[in-house]
Amino acid sequence: MHRIFCATHKALEAERQAFHEVVGAFNEEHAMARGILFVPISIPVNLTDKRFYRPAIDDNVRSSRYYLQVVDGSLGPAEMNFEPDWLLARACRADGRMPMRGVLAALKRLPEGSRPEVAAAEFRASVAAAGVDGYFEYADIAEWRRQLAQALAGCLRETADSAADQPCQAACPTE
């Protein structure tokens, strides 16, 4: 079993729910036949302040094989900010003793003329230069599902090959 932690904020609840559905379907169609099970991990939408749960969340990030940060025009409210999780995931990825083998970002395309919050704009701009294993952009839930399935295919290849130095970059290339 390999955990995939998906970080979203409340406005991206549809993406969080679709994440669980896509991972489940991907397991059935592809992963289980290869003896692999991806376990989707996320923060439920009804949790309004995750600061109290920081130790448990950190443990979940540390024990994950993949981390996926989903961002639109906001990083969410301070009590639900995922920046510490993102930084922890990247640190885990850099530490070969940790199970983390891929840190990915999914950037929701913003409507024409909209401006992201400053922190989200900085995050979006830094993703390409951040040394992440890959990122993708999507416009809607249908595209989110397709792109996520592609990223999972790359993660499955990496996991099946047990190649610690070859993250799921092939299916989720840096644009």
C-alpha cells in the first residue's frame, strides 16, 4: 500500500472528492493487477482548522509516497494553509530515507482577468522552478480527472519498478 496525500482547500472540494474516486478506479483498473494499492489521503472539507491536527497531518505526509498540491487562486485561509505540508513533502522527497518519491502540483487555470491572491500567485510562479517532480494545469473537473489519471500512471510505473530515483515525472512532465 502506497499513500498519496492530496492537499486542497475548501473551494476545491470537488477536486478532493474526484481525487478519491479517480484513485479508487485507477486501483481497480490498473494498480491492483500489479499487486499495488494506492491509498488516497486528504483533509476532509468539514475540518475548518487543521492547526490542532498538525502532528497527525505531518505524520501522514511523512508516510506518503506521493504528495499532490492542488491550487487555484488561493492557498485557502490561514487555519487551513497547506504551505507547511508542501515544504514538508519537498523535504521528505529530498531525504532518500523517507518513502516520498514524488511531489506534484496541480494548478487550476484561473478565469480570464481574475487575479490570484499574492501567496497563491507566488506559489504558482515558483512551482516550475521549485524542483518538483511535475505539475499540470487543468480547467475543469473532467480535465482534472484525465490529468490525475496520467500522473497516477507514472506513479504506478515508478512504484512497480521500485526505482527510487525515477519519480513519476514521465507522466506528469514539467511544462
